[in-house]
Amino acid sequence: MQTAGTFESPELDIGFYRLRFSPASAVPPERWTGSAWRGIFGWGLRRLVCTARDVECPACLLYHTCVYSYLFETPPPPGAEKMRKYTAAPHPFVLWPASSPSGDDYLLYFNLFGRANQMLAYVVQAFARGARYGIHPLRRPIELKDVEQQVPPGHGEWRSIVESDGRLRPQPAGMPVWPPTPRRVRVVLITPLRLRVQESYVGPEDFRFADLFSNLLRRCSLLMYFHGSRPLETDFAGLVERSRRVTIERADLRWQEWARYSNRQRQKMLMGGLMGSFEFDAVGLEPLWPYLWLGQYLHAGKGATMGLGRYALLPASNPESLPMGPGLHGAR
């Protein structure tokens, strides 16, 4: 058991991938189409691997061993000590779409966490299959042109991992390396951040640094527990207490409303969240820094798998040059 005051950094292997589709003109010119892509993924994956389509997933004998169930439904496994009363654990992926710089291709970025990297071929096939049926509302088919991986993870070059025989040859997933803790940090919210505290979503006037950090700490812990090689053991209370002492400065936050249609619930759902940026003094926050850096790749808050809660850490006004994590590419 971790003793108070002992802080451990998170460890979670992440694979960074992107799919290149064409033509880009077949994709609706709307923001945050991650919801549509998430639906395409689930639809394509189930048709790819399901052997009992007339049975609801929880009643299926393969519920806890099926690739579709693990990636898209993610039920806590039997005997799990966490989230025993929940029907789903955090899913082992996030995705976000973007246009290529030239505008000719359409790019879909996605990160896979821990054991999910072993199922990369299923993920690629599911996206490719779903994309051939088109993206709502245009329903024009787009074709997969290439599969690329970022090597080293999080800050390297993008390389094609499709061999001449059509097989995937990915590099091993790995833990992104974070830079030294800077003196000041600017956080840019790229997609709506939906944080829920005491049954209410946090607005611009109510937002506190601890709201974001507590969510990231829990998310890191659960992803490591359900998808990583070992659980996170650290002084959780001590980290949260430190985060409560952080004062937000130069905040420029607003609530951005966004709606999506849910095929499961057959209704339009409001998915708004915080947008904008804020700064804080990071001196003395070395134990918190790895979680903040890793959070750029995990996303935060509700709707993370479909691209919400994506943010970037940038240098605030100099004095050091902070390397960009996922950067601001693909902010669409």
C-alpha cells in the first residue's frame, strides 16, 4: 500500500495512429465529428467480429472475451476491485478527426491504451469498413489510403506501417516522455471539456484547477487498472490536495454548446463544455506534472473517446521552451 506523501508517476503504453482517407470532400464540414466516427467504429467493429448478433452483448457467452465488447462496451471483468457497480469501465481509446494540411485527404487520429494495441488490426478494419458506408449526413463513401504511426510515441514522426503485402507492421506502443516541469503553463482547450462535479457540469465561473486534475488522476488510475500492466499506486489524497492550491490565472473560458444525435437513445443530446485557455504557476508541481502531460493523450471529462476534453500544454510567455505534446493539429 502506498504511504502518504509518496508520489508515483503514471505508466501506460500508448499507441499513436492515424488513418488517411480520401476524398476529403465526402466528409461533412462540421466541427467535432468524433461522435460520428465513434459510431462508425462501433458499427464496423461489431459486424467484423460478432458471432451472435441476435443476442444483446451482456447476455452473450463471449461478453468478457470478445474484441468488440472489450474495445467498445468495456465491461469491468469478473472479480474487478474497481467499478464493480458500473456497466462500463473507461474505453481503451480516444479519437479525433482532422483535415490534412493539403486538404486532399481526411485524417482520423486515434490513440490506443495498453492491451488495446494488440487489437490494432481490428480497429483499422472496423474504421475502413464503416467509412465505406459514408459519414452522416452526406453518406458518401471514403476509402482508406494509409495507416500511420507516430514513432517515438507522442512526439515522433508519422510513418506508414502498411507493408507491400498489405499487412500492418506497427512499432511497439510506449509511454510518452514528458519534459521537465516549466515555471508557467498555458492550457488550451481544443475541444469542449465536460467536467462533472457534484452532479453538475462545471462552467467558466466555477472552474478550478483541481476539477481538471482530479478527473485526470482518476482517469489515469482506471486506464492503468483495466488496460495497463499494473495498477497505479500513489498518494491520491496528497496529489488532489496539492492541486487545490493551484490558482488559475489569465483565464479566458467560455461555455461552447454542441449537440449530437444518439442512435442508441434516438434523440439529440447536448454535449457542450468549456473552451478557451488558462494559465497557472507550475513551480512546485512536479508530482502533478506527469498526469497533466499524459492527459493530453488521454483527454479529460465526459465524451473523451469521441474527441472531447482534448487539450494542449503550451509555454506561458517564455522563459523555457516547452515541447508541444499532441500540439494543436487536428483541432477540427
